[in-house]
Amino acid sequence: MNFSSALLTNRVSCACVYQAASVAALCCAACGSPQEDELQVLQPCKHLACVYDQEAQEFTFKSDDFKQRLAFSKTTVMDELDTRMLAQLGYGDELLALDLTRAGCWSRELFAFDFNAD
Ligand SMILES: [Zn+2]
């Protein structure tokens, strides 16, 4: 994969999601599976590419595919993870990033779903 050409053509979509009920799990935009169980333990479906904590600035989840892309691209996330960085990893239309804020909680997490995952 040529990452320099991917930079010019790929565009990753991002939506901001605000959840009023802070205990409700975010559901996958592709298959509808809740991504957390009732104890708020992450239960990733096959579409989840990564979860990034924007405040702690660290990944809390990376799929195997995502780990490989990160390793090959030599991209390092210095600050917040954004769609530009996701495009640098070779993602495009198939990826939907959800920037999640929960009520009563200052933290923001970015969930990225890969619609092409199988
Ligand atoms: Zn899913």
C-alpha cells in the first residue's frame, strides 16, 4: 500500500456523539453491537478498529489490523487522534470515527469502526 497517495485521496468521516446516559454503551454503527457490557468492560465487535482516549492520549483498544497499519505507517500519535491520522494509516470511506463524550464525564474517546472488517 502506498501511504503517500493514500494521504491525498482518503478521507475518513468523523461524527461527534454525546451520550446523556453515561452508562449506556456505544453501539457499532455497522452491526449494532454494544461495545461495552453492563460493567463497562469493552466488548469490541469485529468492526472496531481502535479506541483512543483523547485526554489520556493513549489507545485503550487496537484491532490486529490497526496494529499492523500503525506499525507499517510509522505514524505516531502525539496528541489527539484525528481523521487525518486515520487517513495516514490507509483508511478511507470504510472507516467511521465517533468522537464520544459522556454526560458528567470530561473524558472523550474516539471509537473507529471499519465497515470492511470481516
Ligand atoms: Zn460491529
